[in-house]
Amino acid sequence: MACKLYNLVFMKRFVMTEIVFFVEDDPDGGYTARALTESIFTQADDIETLRKIVRDAVHCHFPNEKTVLKSFDYI
């Protein structure tokens, strides 16, 4: 099973916030993503979809914050 860490940098009200996600192959197919510092978990069939869903999950987790995804990098 391949494991990956992705580093997401969000800008919240002009303050840079970094959220690191642990991305794994899902045994049932696709990928799962779990934030290491927040209670955020999601899954998708492919990496591109996972990126979009992670962005949506972060917006749901911080509904009152204006967040802008600045980067989504493999580390």
C-alpha cells in the first residue's frame, strides 16, 4: 500500500495555515486523505478528485473562515 503525505497551504484571513494530509491507497479502490492536525477525513476515486474534495472538506471544517488554497504539494 503506497502512502503519501500532501502539504496543503491555505490562506485564512491573510494568515498562512498549513494542513498536512496523509494520503493512502484505499483497499476498496481510490484514495483516502486524513489531516494530521485537524479532524478532516475524506476519500475519492483518483488524486485529482481527492484534491477537490479535500478543498471542500477544509471549507466545511472552517465554515466561517475565508480560505484560499495556495498549494497542494506532495512531500
